[in-house]
Amino acid sequence: MNTPSKFSVWTKLFWMFLKVNILTTSGPASVGLLYKESVGTIMSEAQFVEAVGLSNILPGSEALKLAMFVGHAAGGMPGVMAALIGAVLPPTIIMLTVVSILERYQGEVWMQNFIKGMSPAVGVLIALVSWQIFRSDASKSIGRRALAIALAAFVALWFDLPSPFVLLGAGILGVLLFR
């Protein structure tokens, strides 16, 4: 069985992140597509869940942190660079285009209504990705403890605790509950 060349791995990382960042322009929405693209091909589901958790704890853009994590897991430092270039290129071009459009139509009522209409769809995308991760095989095997952590996280977020603290607390609860 032939192992893929380093160049083909780097190319795959570049195209994967280019595709993910063209098709999904927001960080949370890109997680679902990145899950489908990377789990089973270049990383395990446990590694992916770990990457998402770490990317939410550390400061900065989740999409770029995920690109670095996945790129390094698959192709070392050159993989990081390939994934980052693929991740940065589409949003940069899209942002330059959107800014020019918004500057031209910023006072229009239809533009304000367009943005209001997108908000519920973003919420649904985040909820679906969360459900996919929660119902994964890793979560099924831990049952009530996972549900307790999820409920504790929900309550903490309900009371406006910063998400990095909630994730850190969930990790600590995981250490305590799953030993």
C-alpha cells in the first residue's frame, strides 16, 4: 500500500481548507464541513473534538487555530502553512468584496433586513454542529456524565460566563468525572 507523498498531503490540506472556507464563511459553520472533510481521512473523531475544544479555549480565530491543528496533525509545519493559506485566502477575498458592497449600500433598508434574516440561520447551523458532536460515538459511551457536563456548560453560558472559561471548566469536570 502506497503512502501519499508529503506534497500530496500538503496539497490536500490546502484544497480542503480552501473548499471549507469558500463554502462556509463563518467559523462555527465551517466546523461541520471540516468535520466531514477531515474525520476519517486525516484525523480521528477524538482528535477533531480535541482540536475544536482547544481552538475555543485559546485566544484568536477558531478557523485559523483549527487549520493549524489539522495541518500539523496531517503534514507537520508545511501542513500548517498549506492549511493556513487555504483558510486565509477565501475570507480575505470575500471580506474585501463584502466591504465594498456594504460601503455602497450601508444605509439601505433592504440591506439591514437581509442581515436580520441571516441571524436565525446562523443559530441553527451552530446548533446542528453541536448536536453532531454530542451524539458522536465518543459521547454515547459516556452517557450521563456527558449530559451533566453539557447541562453545566449550558447554565454557565446562560449566565454569560466567557466561553473559554466554560470550556476549561468542562475539561476539568471531564478529568474529575471520567477517571
